Amino acid sequence: MKPNLRQHGTSTLGSEITNITTLGFWVLIDGVEYFVPFEDYPVFRRATLNQIFNFSRISGQLHWPDLDADIEIEALENPVDYPLVWKD
């Protein structure tokens, strides 16, 4: 008997904010969770909860339209390869 490999239901993979603390927030992308520290991304430090939760995934990056901010997913996966130079 061959196993049935068809998926049932809806895929839960995608992108969502899972937790926010005073130090930063966690974003879940395709089943992998990444921490976005406010120290490295200060634009989010002054953001409201609604502004942080209002984001979309565009190809290989995350975009926050209310903050005019973008983060490359690759930078979250390999932060050592992407030294941050932030200018307010």
C-alpha cells in the first residue's frame, strides 16, 4: 500500500509577529523564528504595536509600510554577513 502524500488543510507557513518585548520582537517566517532586536533596528523602538504588526512579506524581504522600513530575510538568517549601519 502506498502512503497518501497529499496535504489536507491549509498551510500555516507564512510570516507573523509572534512576540514583542522591551528588547525587540520575534517574527516567524516559514516555520523559523527570528529575533529583531530594537538595538539593531531602532526604527521599531518608537513604533506602536499596530505599526509593528502591520507588515508584509515581499519576495525576500519584510516591509513595514507605516515605518518605511525593510529587513532582508537573509539578514535575519545570517546577521554576521550583514553588519548594520543605521541612520535615523
